[in-house]
Amino acid sequence: MNIKPFRAFRPRRELAAKIASRPYDVLNTEEARMEAKENDYSFLRIVRSEIDLPPDTDVYDQKVYEKARENLENFIKEGWLFQDAEPFYYVYKQEMNGHSQYGLVTSIAVEDYWSGKIKIHELTREKKEKDRINHVKTTRTNTGPVFLTYNARQEINDIIAAQVANPPEYDFVDDFNVRHTAWIIRERETIDQITEIFHKINVVYVADGHHRSKSAAETGKQLKAENPHHTGEEDYNYFLCVLFPHDQLKIMDYNRVINHLNGNTPLEILDILGKQFSIVKVNSAEEAKPDAANTFGMYLEKQWYLLSLLDTVPIPRDPVESLDVSLLQDLVLKPVFGITDPRTDEGIDFVGGIRGLQELQKRVGSGEMKVAFALHPVSIRQLMDIADAGKIMPPKSTWFEPKLRSGIFVRRF
């Protein structure tokens, strides 16, 4: 992998907690507007800059991207963000509910994306790609890091352990009770050592941020084509990322809710599912939470059930078709509920595991939805195996927590 240090724009220490924001793609405009309402420093004013424009503004209007650039330049002008004098690597630790993960903040080559060394497991949508391309090209900035993972290496762990023994540059807890701590790797010898180690790593994987990585790579390609004096050393040939060892990551479940029963009664649903699943009534959402693959929780008519796939049902050997999200789609959602394309069908919605199974119960109990399914999380090894095979996961297969905050490290070019 071709990584290199960079001169980050980052917050003044006393402003870090106010500036750092959730990623642009985990909240909508109104949620962003409310979250930043009483916080002039919020980085949402850059990653969701439409919140500083009239409410009827199209989020894809060029004015939105120009406002992002204006706000970013104002953050710098006011001294809320400043740029390091030299290129560094950085360590970014996140801690949530007793779980910790340590990432290396760096820039990574666009060419590694196009050559397949940065492996993906999800498809991207053209409209969202164009949005981020316009954002990056207008601001000339990577405002949000791509969440990457690699096969853990002890030598990298040792380097990071030595760095975090020092006092941190930032250390704060956000409104969601996630602790964010960061260190600067200043020693040139250590920086060179890290660069050399990653040169020997053949592949890394996009854990979260497929649209950010694709748009950054596409921006680099476009700027290369527009530059008759391109040398390969330009900053647009790299993009911002955080690299985490695979064994520190936590993938949460990504659950499904459906707003109809496809003409069936609840009893008919249970009868149909009983042909392929063992069905057991349970007393609570906690008891319905699957603790192993090939099991599913279901909430129907104010009752939780635990569904276990019968031994007589064959499980495909294909790494994608054997995923629980695929089995649920192929055995239940499509044949029973008529959900043929979960990417476009308006009858289905998706609920990240961070919200808990109580959110599923709430949405069905309110009458908004008719049935909910809880899944066992995909493992990080399954994700890597699928990416290695050049295959694509079904939509909404993985939910990573904690999310990387935007605004702690910003990369301009």
C-alpha cells in the first residue's frame, strides 16, 4: 500500500469536541440542522452545509458545495482549524461501551483504489458519488476520512502502543458517550518505518465509507485528466483515511422492518416460515437477539420469536449467498413478503444495530411497520473473504460503530 503523511488541518484543542461531528451520511438535513443549531463550530456546517442555507435548498445544488467551501475557509480564517507545519501521521482511538480501537490517520494513494488494492464489498449509488465528488472538488478537501481495515500486524500495534503512552493531543467524550483520543506521530524515523511497513501490505479493505472512497478516487482521476502537467506527486493523488487492524473492529447487526404482510395473515406467515425454520416464542427483545449465524429474531403482532434454520435446509457454499442477510432475503423476504430488490423496494427499511431491537419493536408497535427481523452480525472475516473473492455484499449488510468523526483531521489539496 502506498501511504504517506500529510499536513492536517485540525481543531484548536479547546474546540475539538465542539467541531467534531458525525459523518455526513448518518443523519439527514433536518437532523443535522438540529444537531448544529446552537453550535457555530460544528463541522456539520461543512459536511452538511445546506443547514446554513434556506430550508427549501436542494441538497445537490452547487450553492451547497460553495457554502461548504466558504464555511471551511471561515473556520480556518477564524483560527478554529489550523494546519500542521509538517506532514505527520496521527493515531485516533475510539472507545465505546468498553470497546476500544486504534487507527492510523494517513493519506492513501488513489491508484491503490483503482488497482484493487483497496478492496470493496458494497456497491455505490451514482447520485451519492456525484454529491461527494462535487463536495471534494469544490472544497478541494477530504472532509471525512474513509474507514479502512487491514490484517493486523504486531509491529504496527507495537508502534501505536508506544505512541499512545504519550500525552494525547485531543481527548473528549461526545454527546453519544463515545470517547475520542488522538496523538501526533512526529518522529521522522517512526513515520518512515510506518510507511515502509505498509508498503509491504498488499491489500486493505473499505469497512465504512464506500461513497467517500469512490468519490475521492474519481476526483483524483478527473483532476489528473484536467492537469496537462500531471506528475503523480500532486496531493489529489491521495485521500484521507483511518486504517484499523481487523481484530479491533466491531460490526453490529443491520436489521430489517417491513410495512406489509404481502396479503398474508400473521398465522399464515408463521405457517409458511415453519417449513424452513424452527420457531420459538420468546418473552423479550433480548431473548430474540440472535447469538449465532442462521438464526433470526422476528417481531410480529406484539410477539417476539426466535427462528432457527432447520438442518434440512441447505446452506449455499458461496460466501455471499451463505450470509444471514442473503438467507433472509432469499428464504423469507422475497418469497414470503415479495421484496425482490431491497435497494429500491419501498416496503422495506433498515435499522442499524446501534438502535437496538427495541427500535424494531417500537416501529412495528406504532403501526408504521408490520413485521421486523433481527439478524446476527456479519463478521469482519466474512467481509474480508467476500472482498477477496471480488464479490459484493447485499445492501445494508454491515453497521460499524463507533463512527469516525469528521473535523478532527481534515486534508486539503
